[in-house]
Amino acid sequence: MMKRTLLIAAAVLGLSAPAFAAGETPVPPQLKWSFQGPFGTFDRAQVQRGFKVYREVCASCHSLNYVAFRNLSQPGGPEFSEAQVRALAAEYKIQDGPNEAGDMFERAGRPADRFPSPFPNENAAASANGGKAPPDLSLMAKARTYERGFPWWITDVFRQYSENGADYLVALLNGYHEAPQGFTVPEGGHYNEYYPGHVIAMPKPLSDGQVEYPKNEAGQPQAPETVDQYARDVTAFLTWTAEPHLEARKRLGFQVILFLIVLAGLLYFTKKKIWARVGGEVEGHATPPMTHNP
């Protein structure tokens, strides 16, 4: 009976293996980031380049609802100057109101305003994009990730690896290829190596030379104007939008750990000092003899 059960199980696994292999999604490669580890910080130039990529490419479809213009000048992020932020905000038209007549009106943006959505409402966004509204990108670096199997989910705790969301986004933006032979892509879909099921509605958003980066003193771009570099830079920016207080959190965590170490040392030596005195008193006095009442 046991032998028969094992044979059936082996047959089922054998039949399901090809289907599993056909739909298997590769694991995104692990990249090196300036913000990884307990002491990591954002690369200011990279985050600024990433904002440029978002603004010139991604902002035409994707909103950034949880980010205000003023956040771009705050410590720990792109750290644009306040004058740059005011000029940037003024380029946008913000719907406000109602006014005294009860009408809505448009005005120039202010630093306190949030980035406006590219569409007036979700229905309009869905209608313009094949029936599904493009997702907001504010928290995308945390919302999109991939599962890491055993034993990586254990070792990640000790390695403090938490950049799987960033690695996934870079892989996704680099994962557009021609579909392999025998793979059918439905109408309106696009083949992507790293997207679950390998069919994604979003067309390839990036191409080499698409975004012009600031020049250095030699007149050359500060970074390569390639799809891979665009993907890394915009991902760094989206990691900041998802975790705007990442640097402050890491500093506070280090300070707390340092405080706990000092406190543990003080408590240890205090306990040692107190018990050394108590132990000496006990050793210097003989235990009084026990008396029995008649």
C-alpha cells in the first residue's frame, strides 16, 4: 500500500514539474545600495536623478499621492533647496476651492501641496490604461517584493537585508524581453521575465538615452544614460518615498543600541559592586548558633 502511494505521488510530481517550470519566475539579483545595512544612507545625487526619471517618464501615468513638494527639501531625501522646491511646485496646477462663489479653481502649486495625479479620477485613469488604473508609486518599493525561500529568510535577519523590494523593481524594469518560443502573450500584454506570470500590462517604460542627466565638469553625464541606470536611480527615489525617515530611523536605532550597551555595563558593575560588599559582610561574620527553647 505504501509503495503504491509513493508511486502515485511521484507520478503527480512528475506531471506537475513541467507546468511549474514553465511558470517559474526567476529570483531578482541582489544589488548593492548606498542605503543598505545599519549605517546606510541615500546617495543624494542618485535620488535626485531618480526624481528626474520619475518626473519625465513615470509621472505621465503614475501618481505620487503621499509625497508633498516640501518633502523634496527635507533632510534625508533629495535635499533640493527651498528655492528649487518653490520653483518646481509653481510649475504644477493644483485644483483648489471652492471660492466665495462656490466654484473650484486652479492655482499654481505651493511647497505644501502634494504631487497632483496625472488623471482627474481613478475611472479616468482606468479608461486611459486598458481598464486598470496605474498604481500609486509612493509606497511601491515596500508594496512590491518577492518571496525568498529557505534558508534566505532566516539569514536575511542577521544580514539585515531588507532591499528585496528595491531589487525587484530594478529587475522588473530591466525584465522586458521577447517572449520565448511557445509562450503566448495576450493582446495588450507585454512579456516580462520577473513579473508573476510573465505578462504585464505596462509597456516597457525605459530606453537608453531617454532621460538626459546633468553634466559634470568634463561635459559628460553624471551617470550612464542606460535602462539599467535609470532603473536603479528611480528605484532609489521610490525607496526614499516609501521610507522618507530611513536615515533618521537608522541613526536612532544605533543610538538606542549604544544606550542599551552602556546601560547593561553600568547595571553589571553596579550589581558586582553591591554584591561584593554584601558577600564580604557575610564572609566576615559567623553564622550564630541555633538555640532551642526548652
